[in-house]
Amino acid sequence: MDGLNVLPLAVTMMAGPQIMSAIIFVTTPRAVRVSVAFLAGVAVATTVGTAITWSLASLFDLGDPGDSGSSGKIIQYALVGLLVAAAIKNWVRRESIQPPKWLGTLMSADPRKALKVGLLIILLMPSDIVVMLTVGTNLAQADANFAEALPFIAATVLIAALPLLFLLLFHHRAIAAMPRVRDWMNTHSWLINIIVCGIFIVLILA
């Protein structure tokens, strides 16, 4: 997998409710413990999800990565179609789209719930499933071993950890800034989703 694509893929994994969850957790009374549990969930879910997609893709002959008509490329083009449809849906419904209601329950989360959120927000989020499918397909098509997915996994966890790192490094500024960032993302979730789809489409087609 092209190392230059690792960071954009990780950003795509965490954009939307994923990073919003991380921001909410650093505004809770037990911010560090809850955030660490959330990061553990993200790390496990990303590792397991990528491993599963890589294992499944390795069972099939996906053809030459340079062949635009190969099975692997056709799968990626299908994913692009899904992303285009998702971007159009977000644009059409931009006036009515609201953040998931469960985000409002995270302020009272304990570490156990944060761990569960970290697991489910990766394994059940359609955008993350598409990213992991793409990573797994690329690795399998290039006959690469799973170790080559580790930079992608590490980058995803690092992006998820940014709110916590900001809190630890700039405590008072973070406490003041994070609620504003959270509120902005709540009201612009449709725009974030469209940007994520656009970035991912470029990565697949590049």
C-alpha cells in the first residue's frame, strides 16, 4: 500500500461521528481514562476489521494491480459508486441531517462504554467498512502481508488520539476550544461527510 495514502485513509476513517466521539470524551469529567478506553476500542476494531477484509480478499484472485479491468479494480470502482451516491445524498439532505442521537449520551460515558463505542464506531460505520475493504483489497491484490497495514492502523489511532493529546499538551486551551469544535462539527456534519467521500474517491482512483 502506498505510504502516501496512509494518512488520508486514516483521516477518512476518523472523520465524522468518529472524531466527534473523541472530542466529546475529552470534555467529560474522566477525560483521560475514558479517552484511553475509546482509543483501545478503535485500535482493536481497526486491526480486526482490516485483518478480516485482507483475509477475505486474499481468498480470491483479484488480478494485476495495474490492470484496470481486474477484479480488484472493479471492486474499487463499485466502492467509488457507493461513495458518490453517499455524497449526493448528504448534499440533498444537508438541511435536515442531524448528528446521531447517541452522541449526546457520551458525556456520561464510563471507560467500559467508551471502549464499546470505539469498537462499534469502526466496525459498524459504513464509511469505515469501505475504507477497510479498500485497504484489504489493495494489500491482497499486491500480495502484501498484513504487516503492511500496520502504518494505516497506527495512523488511524493517532488521528483518534489528537483530541486527547491536545488536552494533555494545552489543558486550559483545550477545555475552552473542544466544545466549540464539537458544536461546529455537529452543525456541519453533512459537509464533513461530503469531504470525506471526496477524499476517499480521489485516493481510490489515484
